[in-house]
Amino acid sequence: MFRATLLTLFPAMFPGPLGQSLAGDALARGLWACETRDIREHGLGKHRAVDDTPAGGGFGMVMRADVLAASLDAAAAADDARPKLVMSPRGAPFTQRQAREWAAGPGLVILCPRFEGVDERVIAGRGLIEVSIGDYVLSGGEIAALAILDACVRLIPGVMGKEESGHEESFETGLLEYPQYTRPREWEGRAIPDILLSGDHAKIAKWRRAEAERITRERRPDLALDLPRP
Ligand code: ADE
């Protein structure tokens, strides 16, 4: 079973939205597990401090390596095969490929930092993988961890039914998705493209491919590098 362990100062943020809908149903069906660990339990002193001022000076606070290591060690035994992630805007960009790989594994241990970041030494000391969900700064790692878990959980065998199954969706084909329509045939003067109502499946597939390529070229030229020129 895919086991997620979240290390956070805000355990109440989990499972949060992952307790609903597809991921929530899968959680209730025992297809994955979501465990939280409060980093504060390993905090130091009367105030259970988890952070301190940055060495060398500067603004903000840095989460302590000793506190984070104690929390990680309590959460995952030495023989735990799960990748250990730390959410960070400077991490490697999270991708659909990465989601597929992690979804096929035993689960994830995810450290969700607050404040300015974590002491660099715990990253090497515990073999943490720094992961970013995009080029913007969140106020903490929790929402990034939720995004990563959502992308992984839906790929766990048995979570998505045939209905939701995403073989043609964005990124799975290397392209952004083609436009979709449903009834009514005309809405506010806008009609469904005739070809989709033609019943000619070969022509429809060709149209969809062309539309996916057009949208990918327009919106994500970085993904469209290998596409033939129109
Ligand atoms: N923490 C703050 N911003 C983040 C981001 N963009 N990705 C992952 N973790 C973060």
C-alpha cells in the first residue's frame, strides 16, 4: 500500500482536500494511507523551538537540522524504502513522469518546511530530495505536498476507474489536451465542431491530435520542441 507520511507544524492541514472525492474515496477504501507527524513534538526546550536565526545573519528563521532529523528518524526506520522529500521552491520541478514513478512505489515521506527554509545539513544528512511544484513561493510546504500526493494517489492502481482514466490527458501523451465538448450542441451561439458529431472516428482522432499540437505549440513551446511544424 502507498503510505504517505507528512512532517509538518500543521498536521490539521492533512488529509485536507485529499479526504474528498477521488483521493478521499481511495483513502477510505484503504488504497493509500496518510499519516501526519507534528515536527513540534521534537522541538527543543520549554517552547519546543524548531527554528533559529540564520548563521551569518539575515532575515527570517531556519528550521534546525537536529529537530528535523529527530522527526524524520521517528517517522521512517532505517530500512524504510520510501523516498524522503523536502518541499522547496529551489527543488527539482515536479513532473507527471515523477508522479508515475512515485505512485508505483511504497509511498513518500514528505517534510513540509515553514519559515525561510531548513538547515542545509539535514538535506544531505538524511538524503532528502528537494522538490518544487512551480516557480512561485508558497508560505510553506504543505500545499506543495498536497499537490504532489494528489498527482500520485490518482495513479495508484484501482484509484481511478475506467471513467476517470487519464491516458489521453495532458502530459500523458506529451501534449496538452485537446478541447472537449458536451451537450447542448449549441450554447450561446457557439456550436460543437461538426467533425465531433460526424461519427468518423479516424477523422475525429486526427482533429484531436492536431488541436492538441496547436494548443501545445501556443501555450507551451517548451513542450512542443519535438513536434513537426504545422
Ligand atoms: N515551498 C514554498 N514554495 C514552494 C514551491 N513552489 N514548491 C515546493 N515547495 C514550496
